[in-house]
Amino acid sequence: MGDTRPLGEQERLLNHMHTHGALIAMQVLHVRGRLDPALVKRALAWLQTQHPILRAHIRRGKIAWGRLPPFAYRQPWFDTEGTTEIPLKMLDDIDPDAWRRVFASDICTPIPKGNHPRLRITLVRQSPDADANHIVICADHAILDAQAANMLARQLLEFLADPAMAQLKPPLHTALPPPIEAGLPNKSGSGKKTTYTPAIRLPKQAVPDPKKETRVLARHLGPVITATLKDAIKANRTTLHGAVTAAFLLAIRERYRLDTMTVLTTVDLRRLSKPALPHGIYGCYIDILRTKHPITDDFWATARDASFKLIAALANDQESASIMKLPGWKVYRHEAGPTIQNNGRIDGLAVTTAGESGLQTSYGAYTLEDVTRAVSLDMFGPSLFVIANERLGGLDLSVGYAAIAMSEEEVCWLTDNALARLESAR
């Protein structure tokens, strides 16, 4: 007997965006050790037993009506009845960068409709005997957020390390997880609603070789520097999110002489659900809030402002600050023209601080060497999308951008400038 439920409003929006190539979620695990594709296939089958949403496909139900475009749509449902196994493809290619081509293709290719799960996996290696593997994971954002993506990676690698031990673990949940709206009945909070805050964009870039694709730039802060940064964050009464945001805002100010910017922040809502979501729940439980910030030369003042305004928006005016909803006429009036004129760019900066990933280096016969994370931005999105993950005491930064709107040279300058500010923060 299958399990089924309608997608929540946020899940429906994310799935709708996915079908048009927006916010496609990507994660690449760079793993060393000879890896048998049959073992990966067993791991994926086991993951489907652990998380009901991984064994669900999306079917379309009856016509539903809404007050915003699109006014009529077929209500989508998660359904576990008749769902196939997670698609796994193999690519053996002598080019050590072949995984980048798979990444570039997958991040702009939506998962099609059908009775398959809302993710696909490609194992890329140079040959069957190769020691270096790249596990390319592509997912519909409607079924996972950063927390779930880290959980997926951890459990996949733990199975590869010790299949027998992993299979002894019973699933924590057997029913489809609830939509986020089920735990947040009063999204707007009790505060006074503010007026609409239009996006502030970076100046339009002259890109030498524009291409309609999403690219990602990876940087890493080591454990010692990260520990020093965390001590300084605590001493200056702010948060890691505030510090990362401030570093990029000050880099933007130095580069473009902008004194004010809007920032999009991905917020984890698991702790705000009432009752609290059960431990180990797998799904998408986020909101994306827009806040507006003055930028000065004072790093810590900017960091505190970024942190405080996010907390205030979440507590008092989440509904107005949220962009995770179907756009109304006010949004179209403010954003449609500028977005088109700026190669699909909205706010200049988006930041996700995903917390501790829990990923280790050693998994039995396998070594996790690195992780690449991104969401698709080439259709529309911010100029820079920064994903910060803590791992083994250090800090991984993945900076995504659309190659049609920004050059690699420009993104490198901004990222390295921001990284230097984080490294020297005291």
C-alpha cells in the first residue's frame, strides 16, 4: 500500500521552478577508493527504505484554482505507489574533469515528469579501475534542503563504508514527511507588516564570453582560522551568517562603491515547527528572506546588522520578508523589468549557512576528499549565491554564479576579497 499527500505550497513552488530549470539542487561527492557501481546501487536502494520521500514520485491531480498566476494548475501529489528505483548512470571518461561536464549538464536539466524519484545520480570515473570517483547528485529542491542534502551524503557514504552495519538500522520514519506549512500555521508572526522591499542588484556586468550556465567557485577556511573566526564572532556578539554576509557585502562595497544592498538568506525552519519536526526528518524545510543592509567599513557592525535584521524579520515579519511564495502584482511591478534587463539577476547576494555537515574524511575503504554544492542560477537568481558548510572544524564556501551575468575573474575577485576579510577577522 502506497503513501500519498499533496505537495505543500512551498514544495509546489519549488517543483514548479524546477520544471523550468530554476533552483535545481546539486551536490558532488569527490571520493577516493575503487568503487563498485553495484555497491552504489545497493546504497541508493537502502536510502529509499530509510526516507519515504526518496521513494516518492510526483503525480498530477485535479485542477486547482489560485488568485495569483498561474490561476489554474493541476495539484501535484507525492505518491510512493509504483515509484521506480533512484536512477543511476555510469560515465567512464579518461578526462579527470569529466564530472564538471556532467555537473554543468545536470544543473540545467530538470528531472522529467514520471514515476521516478525526484533525484538522479551519476557516478563519474576515469575507468573501472580508477581510484578517484565523483558522485554527482541532482535533485528537485522540493524534496531536500541543505540539511537533507548533508544527511543524504552522510548516509550514502556510511553505507559504502559498511553495508552490513547500515542495513541493521531501521528507518526512523515510514510515512511521507509533512509539508512545512503544517508546522507553521502563522507564518506572518505577530509583528507589523512592512512595505515591500525591492531587490538591489549589482551593476550590470560586461562579460567577455557570456554563457547560459551555472558555475561554482570553491574556497576553504582551515580549522585553525575557522576557530579564530568563531572566537571573534562570539566576542563581537554576532553569528557566522552575519560574518559571511558582511565579508561579501564589504567586498561588494569596495568593488562597486555601493553603500546599501539587499541580501537573500536561506533559513532553516525545522526548529520553528510546532510541534518540532522529528529527529532525522528528510525533506525541504526552509524559507528565503530578503533583508536590506547599509554597508560601512566596519566589518563587525555590518555583521551584527546582517544577523539582527534576519532574526527580526524571522520573528516579526516573515511573510513580508519571504520571497518563497508566488509573486503578486507588486513584485511584478518592481522586479519584472529590472530582472529582464539584468540577465535574470535579482538581489546581488544570497547566503546559506548550513551549519555542520557531519561529513568525515574516512569511510572504510573510501576517503571523502571534497564536496561541491550549488543550485542552478542561469535562468534567474542572485548574482552570487554563497553556501557555507562547516566540515571537520573548517568552513567550506561554494560560490555559485551565472556565467551569462558575471565573469569568473569578477567572482574570483569578490570571493577572494571576502575570504581575506574572514581570515583576518579579529
